[in-house]
Amino acid sequence: MTATSDPNEIRQWYDQYIAAKAGLLTSDSPSIQAVKDDDIDVSFLEQRIEELRSEVSVTGRFCIDCQALFDDWPDLSDDTTVHPDGTDCFPGTGADWKHAVVRSCHVIRLEAAARNGCLFCTLLVRKLKESEALHVVHQIVARLESLGESAEASISLQNWGQNQSQLLWLNWPGKVSTHCNGGNALSRNLVLGALRSDGEYCSAPGLTLRLDTADC
């Protein structure tokens, strides 16, 4: 499934990939460019996604993993950092750039959930496609799995300074960008905000999320 079948060469690539700073790892980075000539068994990939669909439960608009994330949304507020004008900012009073990893998953599980109707997984997969990163992610996954390494990708969440929103993005498999202005987060971040029934922002858990595809 890779351009080279030499496990030593793939291991050398892996060492370089893992050592690379995630905040500098973009589609143009050498370790990302190195996988772009790799062949992917599309039929096998499609089979894996379809088989996973039976394991992914979608109730209403979201899969069980996304609903669990929404029901227990991480609190990134920081009472020690006060908004300059004294007003609240989502998700609390912390006008900062605090970051957290909120979930880890395999990209083919996202695709399976998207096909089953999960709106949030659909949004994440669409963002990968729009940034022309989905096929590259599959190529990276193929190399990682050939070495027996974890191919899961983490989802990052970050406060957006003084804005009443947060930023979320899907990282390269096995890597974590900790700022929206670094690495793959530059091209893949989504703007999120929680709304009350009256349309006002609120930080209480379990609220409906407003999802936009604007970049920062």
C-alpha cells in the first residue's frame, strides 16, 4: 500500500514524522510529501468503511461519540484570565487560547459515521476533503498500520482569544497541533459556538452547537 515495501525505509519515515513539530507540519512538509506517491487499495478501504457502519450508532443527528462530546463539552474557561472589557466570553471568562484534545478516533470511523448520517462527522470529513487532506491521511494511516503503530487522529479544541467562539480541528494521525495558527490547523479549523434557545451564547453543557466552516 506504500510507495516502498522496505520496512526500514518506512520506519525511517515514521521516526522523522513523529519527530517533526506538529505546529510546523503542513501538507508541504517533507514527511507529508513523502507519502503522496503511495498507492492505496481503494476497494479494501471502502470495504473497511462499510463494515464499520454496522458498529456506528447514529441517533437523530449525531453518532454516539459526537453526542457524548457535546453532552460533556470540555470547560476551557480560566478565571485567572479576565476579558479586558470585563464581559463574559464563551465558554467562560477566559479570554485566552487554551487548548485541549477532546477526542481520538480513526478517520475511517468518522467516514462510517458520516455515511450513517452523523452531521458532525460529516462536517469533519468534508473539511478534510476541502483541504485536500483526506487521501493524504489515508496514506499516512496505511504507513502507520504497516508498522503496527497507532493510526488514530486526535481532535483539538481551542479558545479563540476574546471571541465568543472556539476553534476545533482534526490533527494528522499521531500528531497534535496545539494552536490554530500552526500546522494542519491552519487549513482545517472550524468555528464553534454554543447557543441558548433564545439565540444567545452560553457556556452551559448539553446545548445545541452552532457549527460554521469559517477559518480563523
